[in-house]
Amino acid sequence: LLTGTAYQHPVVRFGLKYKNMVTAKKVTVITKDDGTLATRCILRVYDHEQEITLPGHHVGIVYAALAASTVCYFLHTPFASIVKGLESFVPVSGRFELCSLQGGRGTMVNDACNANPESMKAALHAVHTMKSPQKIAVLGDMLELGTKQYFWHRHVGRELIKTRSISQLVLVGQLARAIGP
């Protein structure tokens, strides 16, 4: 849409494919010394490259880091400052927040803050990779999806096929019913 206007804006591709100008490669989930999960990858921003560690093991954090790195690059932020900022990032409450249950009975993942189809699918996959004897997903309505809201909820439901370690599903809300079987 921007190419047809008088405003000249560079097109920058970012993502996990190597052909992008800003990318992450060798993305792996690690367990830190304190027992928390993190994501390690090699961040490449044009000609600069460095291994970084991001909080959590949600693929959304990688895409957010790539988007932030792209913006910082165009604001002429030094690469070392980009890396330092990404590695010191503290996730916001409600965005793939790991909460310990009382008495060591397990871990709850709170990913309810501004959920969307992609973040919900990524959260399901992240929970699927967690080591836990029982996994229960409580999914609610995703709002502001426009006229295709039921389509997007069903789309999330189809992703459950790939996350079979989630043993129970609780759906909350009218739209969330489209997620279920």
C-alpha cells in the first residue's frame, strides 16, 4: 500500500528465512541455570550477527525481537545496543507468563493479553514442548478479528491436532466454541 504513495519507505523483510534482511537462525529452546526456559538464536541484522538469548520459549518472542531490531536499525541504534535491549527485555504480564501453582502442583501459562490467532497457536506449541505430566488448555474468545472471527477461531482449533500432548481443553466464550471439536 505504501509503494503507491509519495512517501518513500524502504521495504524490509524480517523473519526466520535466511533471505530476509533481519533474521534469526539456529533458534533453539534452552534451560537456563535457574531452571527457566529461554530461546537462543543467532540474530542477524543486515551485516551484523551475534548469538542472543531471549526470555521464554514462545516463538512469538523471536518475531517480536526481529521486528524491534528492524525498527532500531532504521533509527540508527548501534547493534550492540539492540542486542543488550533484547537480552534485558522483561515480558509483560499476561503475555506467555509462567505462573507456578501453589504447592508445586504445576505451572500455568497466562497468555491472555491481547491474544490473536498467531500468538495463540504459538502458545499452544510452546506448551506442547513443555515437560509436564498433564496439560490443560483454557482458551477464550479472541476479539476484534472482524468478519472472519469464526474462521480464525476454527484455525486455532485445527492447530490442536499438532499439539496432542494437551490432554484437556476448556473453551470460554461464544467465539471460542468454534475452536473445539
